[in-house]
Amino acid sequence: MKHIGLLTSGGDAPGMNAAIRAVVRAATFHGIQVTGIERGYKGMIEGTTRSLGPRDVSGIISRGGTILHTARCHQFLEPDGRKQAAENLAKWGIEGLVVIGGDGSYQGAEKLHQEFGIRCIGLPGTIDNDIGGTDYTIGFDTAINTAMEAIDRIRDTAASHDRIFFIEVMGRRSGYVAMISGIAGGAEDILLPEVEMTVEKLIERLRGGQQSGKSSSIIIVAEGCEYGGATALAKMVSERSEYKDNRITVIGHLQRGGSPSAFDRVLASQMGVYAVEALIAGESGKMVGISGQKLHLCPLSDAWEKRTRFDMGLLRVAHVLSI
Ligand code: ADP
Ligand code: F6P
């Protein structure tokens, strides 16, 4: 193998740049040329690429976002779009691909692998940590720490004013960010897309806290929870209870930016080297995952077929500790 392509796709995540740096430098170390494909599959179809050498990735290990930009590309969902992309890869002389993204991006990679025999390896890059086949995705650790810091700040003002705050964190399909940042931030309750919960139960919990001496509360709401986010939930609580003067904070895309944590930088660095060496070894249609301390390869399809379900015991921990 003499030439590989590299792209970031789907939602960006802190640590994607560290992964780009690792792939470029590991490839160069092994005498392989790297072409960066800009804006994910969109750039593969439209032909926006740039050559990447070790000095092109200097200083990016500490930067959030992705220097290759990212995009969601509807054209790639169609066979014609993928044909155009595969023809471009052949024209550019690209023999293998590293795709950094979430399970949607992997489904695209799987199709390139199956329909055109293109050698693809996936690196898990998403703040949601909702990909099967790996304990952690690149970006999750940074995102939960960003959310936790935001919760800490809100708690200061909530406590000062004896208020209830509803804090919405990201996660349309996955409550992992909500669960972990909620426990780390000492939340009174956490609402997740994966768990049914009634507004009445939440109100009971708020009353219980008040009876045990609490004068303020923090409720973490994953954006994908069944009530449609923090704003809708806060409205329901205020309509159905005495808790009318509550406040809402949507952390939103703040969680996607910022300098990656040490954990994400190291995870991305390890995974980047592993991905390049997997391509050299002739692997394809696989993703890099981590289990315990060890990296491994597993089928790309594990990402969506064996989606990570976090330990629901964590919610009990949150409830036990919020008395
Ligand atoms: P993520 O990778 O973060 O899950 P998306 O689900 O938005 O993000 O997917 C990123 C891109 O991957 C999509 O815009 C599309 O171009 C491609 N993609 C997603 N699903 C498929 C699919 N089933 N087949 C082909 N390409 C796909
Ligand atoms: O998948 C990452 C993620 O940040 C989700 O948590 C969130 O629901 C979604 O992307 C937001 O996407 P967009 O940036 O397109 O609004």
C-alpha cells in the first residue's frame, strides 16, 4: 500500500484532529502518502482534497473540530453518488481509506467496501459514545467534562437563588453524555432517551428533595428524551406543580468544541496508528475499538448492530446519591 485517503464525517468531535495527526504521521512513518478528503463524503464526490504530510498536522493535537472539515452528504446515500466517489478514489490512486466518524459514516464506508472493494477502516469519532464495538469514542471524554463544568457553574447560581434548573445536554438518540455528566455534576435527576420517566415522578423527586432540606435542584435532560428537551419538560413541570420559577440552560454545541482532553488525545493517537497498521496488514471493512486498555478490530457493522447500552445501574447511583 502506497497511498491512503483520510476523511472526517458526521458530527465533529474533539480529538478528531489528534486522530488526523496520528493517521498522517503513522502513514508517513510507514512510507505511505496521505490525501485528506475535505468535508467527508461530500469532498469525495466533489473532488476537494489536499495532500497531507507530517508538517501539515503540526500543532493540531490540541485543537478541537477537524482541519478537514466535516459534512453530512445526502448524495452519498444514493448509488450514483457512491459510484462517483469510488471513481474519484480510483482516479486519485487511493488504495485504502480511514474514515473518522460515527456509525452513519461507517455505513457509508461499509458500502464502499462491499460495492467497490475499497479497503476501509473506521475510527470512532463522536461525542455521543453510542457506537458498538468500542468502550469509548473519540470526543466523549472532552464533551462530558465540558458539560460537567457547565453544570458546576449553573449549580453556583441555582444554589444562590434557590432555583430549579433544567440543563439540556446533547444526545438525540443516546443518553450517555447526560448520564455521565449528570452523575459527575451531582444532578438531582437525569432524563434519558433510553429510560421512560413520568413528569409526575420527577415532580415527586423534586418534592422529596425539598422535604429533605434541598433549596435548589439540577435536572439534566438529554435532548432526545421523550418530552422533547429541557424547555418542554420545564414547561410541563411548571404547569403541573408548584415549581413555576424554574430556569433552562441548553449547553448545545459548546459540548462539541474545545481542546480535547488528554484521554481523547491519547485514544485518538493510539487508534490512528492502529488504523494505518491495520490497512497495511490488509484489513478492511473493520473499525478500531477499545475494550479495557486494549485496542482491537471488529466489523464496521458492530457499530450499529451492537450499539453501546450503558449500565442502567448508573441511573440508580444518581438516584441513590441525590437524596
Ligand atoms: P455520524 O457518522 O456522526 O453517525 P451521520 O449519520 O450524519 O453521522 O452520517 C454521516 C454521513 O455518512 C451521511 O451524511 C452520509 O453521507 C453517510 N451515510 C450515513 N448513513 C449512510 C448509509 N446508510 N449509506 C451510505 N452512506 C451513509
Ligand atoms: O452526533 C453528535 C451530535 O452532537 C448529537 O449529540 C446531536 O444530537 C447532533 O450531533 C447535533 O447535530 P447538528 O450539529 O447537526 O445539530
